Amino acid sequence: MKTFKDLEFKPHSIGNGLQVVMNFDNNYGVSVVKFNGSYGFNSDLWEVAILYKEALTYNTDITDDVLGYQTDQDVTDIMKKVQMLKD
């Protein structure tokens, strides 16, 4: 099971920050960002979006929006839930 420690961040194209996209075998994935303007940036926290077939999705049991203000552990918890989703 992939966790926050498996994420390899790169510079974000908008603002001064970081970003990573990780896709899983079930066709779901996560986009994890922290940049000036993201939900949580000023608190040094992450914003997470859930992906389906590499596109944003707002139609899961986990959330119907992006998830802002997430700690490293929160990101791991979300990643685990996403990896358990059925395609």
C-alpha cells in the first residue's frame, strides 16, 4: 500500500510550491499539492484531489471536492482509502 513517503514531489507550475500525481492499479489516483493559493498553504498543509483515469473526480465515497488542510498522515489515510476504491 502506497503512503505519503512514496510520493516524489516536483516544483508546482503555479505559485511557489510542490506537486505530485500518483495513480494506482484501480484506475484511481491522487494529486497532492502545496502552493501559494492552495487550501492549507499558509498553514504548511496539503491539498488533495482524487483522480479517476487521470482526471479529477468529485464522485467518490471519500469526498465530493478537493480536501484542503491535510497533514502528511491525512494524505496517507486518503491514499489508503483511494487504493481501496473499486474500479
